[in-house]
Amino acid sequence: MLINAMRIVARETGFTIIDHSFGFTAMWENDGGYLLFCLETGEWSIFDARTARSVSNGKGLGPFLAAARRRFELGPDVAQAAEKELAA
């Protein structure tokens, strides 16, 4: 399931996750912080926690992983676990 794949990335990169009926919201407090919003529909947004400005958004796991690689400490094993979850 796509939302679970995105949740794996958030959890394994150190985000604090808050689940809700539409998906989840998460906060990463390293390096100034990021806010992450992921919806069950596969849409996601990343915001700079200091300024509340959008730094990246999209839909689907591929673009999400690409953004996560640029912004978070995303290792290849985490990306593989997310891709495996999506394929399940």
C-alpha cells in the first residue's frame, strides 16, 4: 500500500509521525526541520518547518523517494523497503 511505503520512509529517516484519517503528518527536527504531509491518495508535500514554505510536493512513490533522497538521510535499504511494501 502506497501510504505504508511512505510511512516506512518517514519512520526510518527519523520523523515523528501523527496518523490521521486522511494519511499522516510528520515532523523531522534535524537541520532546522521539515514537515511532511502524506495522503491516502498518494499525494505528498514537504515543507520547511522554519518558514512553512513548500519545498517539494507530488504524487506517488517514485517522486517521493527522489525528494526524500535530496532532503532527508534516506539510505538505499529504506528506499528498497518502501518499494517492496508498494509491490506487496
